[in-house]
Amino acid sequence: MRVRHVLRQVRRVSTTAFALVGLGATAYITYEYNELKKAEKKAETTEKAVLVLPFDRMQLRETKKRSFSFDRSWFSSEDDEIVQVEVQELVKVIHAAAQDPNIVALYGNFGEGGFSSGGWAHIEEIRNALKVWRESHRIHLNPNLSHDKVLVRRSNGSPKPSFAYADTFSSPNEKGNKDYIVACAFSHVHMQKNGELQLFGVSASNPFFRSFMEKYGIKAHVFKHGKYKNAPNLFTETEYTREHRQNVQSLVDQFDKNERDIIVNDRNFKGYDPMVWNMIRKHGTFTGLQSKKLGLVDYLPVLDPLNDLLESNKDDESKTAIKGKWGNGTDVERFQAVKKISFADYKSVLAKREKMKSRKWKINSGLKKLAEGSTAFESLLAVLGYPAPYYNINQEEFSAAKQKEEKIAVVHVEGSINESLARKTVSSLRKIKDDPKVKAVVLRIESPGGSVVSSERILQQCKDLPQPVVCSMANVCASGGYYIATGCSRIFALPTTVTGSIGVFAVKFDFSGLGEKYGISVDHITTGPHAATYNAFHPLNKLVKRNLSQNVDRTYEHFKSLVAESRGLDMSEVESLAQGRVWTGFEAKENGLVDELGGLERAIAFVQRNYTEGEADVERWPKTENTLEQVKKLIKSTKGDMLASFKLIGDMFQTDVKNLGKPSVMNEYDSTKYLVQTILENPKSAQILYSANVLLTMDESTALSQHVVESIKQIQ
């Protein structure tokens, strides 16, 4: 009897204790949930706002170069700070604003022309996002508009206005009128009354160093396959060859046609035939008044009208006053915003929303664990309004999240393809291979090419993946970039993407003449005729010449076979498309080198439809380290020596300060000058110029010097 009594007491105490724990846990989670709801409200833009996009100080990039750095806003205000923005970051912000009921207008500030774009394909992706904004009163079933529109009208929806304002569209910093081309995607284009508009057209230029090299006794022996493989012309010619000119002219004409088509369609021009465009090109600079009369801009305010537009929504009296001041030029009636929100602030709002979402699911996970431990607790949650299995998540959101257990990996391959890039890319692909949640891979390529060996490493790793691989080409995906793309089951490109360049070249420099001019003689002792192949002061002999030619021939045939197998073409068809010739994305779609026209969003949408349940999460590779992770790695590398750690961190900090205000990429002239200077000052580095390199042919000097400069940095 005593034993039974003890057991009853234990059961009673245990039940009471469990109930108290359950109630305590419930109370805590309920408190957390209520705090979460308050935080969500703070993260919302509760007033009607206009989102301001700072194109006037925006540097558009494929990916930002993440390094150990400080917040540069310490040294500059938000109004003058140069903003590096990834193209997909900008696209996602515009898409989010299009769906946000509290963002009722979009305002693009182009200022005096500080906009710096990555290339024509990036411009197209921004314009596509702006088209989604202008269609935001409808449900868009596929967010990239480089294809037929699939739209469903929203109930009680009306188009949101968008305004572009510039002090002038005549900046020498932005070639090809890219700022004005972006502005044309806005519903209203305003330019300051005394501003100017320049529609000069598109141009391309290339330096040639043959005469310079002859002057100093430097020879460049070129081995190439493909009459359009023009990269080595930098060293062997004094002007464009016929094939080189033909190829570059074709690209320039395509870009110019694309620009003209955009202006005609966006500005609703009719009857603008080639003769009219020739007159526009010959005219030169248009004044503000001429631009308005031609319909190139909508209004000519004397100053930026944004503040007055906001003022007009204070009350009826203010609206009447502003309408009297500006007339109908600014479309005051459709502008409903009462405050402005900056690009940076809206990004912060979106980040807070994601953080709140993550926190909500953590609460959900806690409730689930408690409920699994007790049916009584599960019943208690149901009484409190948190039924299983949804708990604090509404049913629709819960169902969508279950689908998001799948993932799509977007792997960025950016820059000259060398050993360093191959190592990072291969490492990412190997980790993706072992992740069962990743259902497909989108290879996002922004590269003019590079090393054949590095390209082959990436290609074979792609082929080794169990997941399907789709390619999305950015501004440039040529030569080595296209080499990698042959391993993808479907290829997407923008109409202005530069691709192709299926060809191979090698360059062997001979500095013996330079040595003779300055009284330097170099003697050689070798054990074979090929031993001094990579010595810059060893003249080319017949056996070395034959060997290098065979290497290039073999690589070219292999490259063509990859294209033939990937695209379902015979070798003769591939040869007609190869020979080092570059194509626009539009031309590549026509000749079968790519499958579809569209940007990264289009490629992801294709993968979502075909390889997932429809709502997979998208994650980016290679993974980037935040500042804290970098500091941890530094401390680990010094094995706990805090003094050494602080020194390393200080060195990195000083490097970042020194680079303030400097361009992250050298221009064509500077990079070429650096290349020649490095060769002359450090003959040892000339050996790296030989390899069966695969490079872009449109902008040869930049592509070649980029590869050489990166390689030189590795050996210095």
C-alpha cells in the first residue's frame, strides 16, 4: 500500500511539473510570437512611399568583391557615397517593390551621369525588372520579360507610376547611352531644362602594339585556330584586319540596332527609318527643348521635382499649388506617395522581413518539439489557436514552405578563367553534389575565357554532378566561358550577351632582339630542343613551332567536338560557327549556340518548373564570408597569436583605406600599359604568356591583359 501511495504522489508531482513546464514554455513562445508580430510591424513601410533608385552614383556589378572592410558610409554621406550594386540585387529589390502595396511609385535619379553599368546584358536585366514594375497591377507568372508575357489581371489594380530624372544625359563616362536606355523603361522621363541628350551611337576601339614592339626588338609568335580569333592581333597588327573589323563591326551594329529599337518602342516613335536615325547621329547633341519636341523626354523641370511631388500629397491646397507650379508635366495626380525611401533603407526593410520570417520558423520548430513530447501540450496549443502541424504559421504559407525544402544552386563563374577561379568553382560544385536538397544547378557565367586546363576542370566537374545543370550567360560568356557552357543541358542568354569565340590561340614572346639592343646576351644549355620553350630570350625553332601548332590544333578540335556534342551539330556546322567568331545572344539563338533568350530570373524560372515542385529556395555559390568569419579565419591562421592577428587585420584595413575612390577594374588603356610595362620590367613573367589560352575576341586587349595581369599577380 505504501508503494502505491508513493507512486501516486510521484505521478501527481510529475504531471503538475510537466504542466507548469508546458505552460511556461507556451507563455514564453507566445511572448516571443507577440514580440515577433511587433517587430514585423516595425519592419513594414506603413505609409505610402516612393522608392528612390540612385543611378547617379551606382556601380553595377555581376557580383560585389567581398573583402574584409569597414562601412564606407563612415567617410561619406548617403547622398555622395558610390554604391556598388549587384545586378540581381537591384532586380530583386524592384520585384519586391512591385509587389509591395505601400511602395506606390518608383523614382530613378540619374543625376549628371554617374551610372556605371557592367554591360549591355545587365542593362537588359534591369529593364526587364522595370517592365515587371510597370505590370505590377497584374500577376506576372514569369518574372523575366525577355519572352512572351504571361499576365493575369489583379482585382482593383492600377499601374504604378515610375519617374526617371536626370540633370543631363550627356555624360562621357557612360558609353552607348546606357543611362538613357534604362531611363526609357520608366513611364515618365524628366530632364533638367538646360540638360543635354546625346545619341551618338555605339563605338569600339582597340590599341595595337606591333610597331612599339618592333621598336624595342620584341617578337610575338602567334599560333591560333580561327581567322576571327583576334586577341593576338594586339601584338601582331597595326590596325584591324578584315576579319577582325568584320567581327567587331557586326557586334557594334547589333548593339546599335538594339538601342534604336528600345528608343522607338519605349518612346512610341513611328516612322523612324534608317534615314531619320542617320540624321539623329549626324546632328550631335540635343538640347533639352529639342529632346522634348522630338519626344525623347516628357518634361523639362528647372530642378528635381521629387520633393514637390511629395509635398503635393500633404493636402488639397498643396496639390493645387504644385499643379499650378508644374502643370501636367509631372503627373501629380498619379503620384500618391507621402514619403521617400532610399534604396539602402528599403533593402534593410527587406532584410528585416527575411529575419522575421526566419525567427517565426524557429518558433514553429520549438512548438513542434514541445508538441511531439506530449499530446496534452499539443491539445493545449490547439486551444490557444496554434493547431498542429501549422502552429504559428498559416496553412498556405506552411504548404509553400514545405515545397521550399528543395534548393536551386546558382554558381557564379566570373572573370578570367584561371587556376584560382577553377579551384573555387570546383570546390562549390563538389559541395553541391553532396547536398540531396539541391535539385538543379544554374551556372551563371560572366567570363571572356581563359585557360583551357581550368575551363576543362570546371566542365568535367559540371558533368560529374547528379543534378541537371542550366547555363545563364551574363554580359560575356565567350571562348572558355562557352567551353564550360557546353556541359549544360540548356543555355540562356540575353539578346546583347557576347558569346561564341570558339577558337584557340597561343603566343610565344621572343625578347632576344630586345636584349641585343641593350647589349644583353643570353646563352642556353638544354637537354632537348623543347626545354627552353618558355624562356622569353630563346628564339623560336622549328620543333618548338611545330609542337605549339599541334597543341593549338588539338585543343581546337576538342573544343569543336564539345560544341558538336552539346548542340547536336555536325563538325562542319560547328566550323562555320567557330573560327573564333563572337556572336550576340540574339544571333546565337538564331544559329543554335543557345536555347532561349532571357536573364538569370528566366533561367531560374525554367529550373523551378522543370526540376522542382515549384518553390525551391535559391542559394548562391561560392559562399561568401562575412567580416566576423574572416576575422575568425585570421585568428585561426595565426594559431591564437593575438598580436599577429591584430597586425593582419590592421594591414587589411589599411589596404581598404588606400583603395578608397580607386576603380576596381583597370580600363583598357591602363591594363594594356600595365601589361607592356610588366613584360619590359620583369622578363621572367613573360613565360606565362604562353598557354593554349581561350579568350574573347571583341575586346581583345582587355581580355588578354586581364588574363595576363591576373597571372602576373600570382607569380609576384
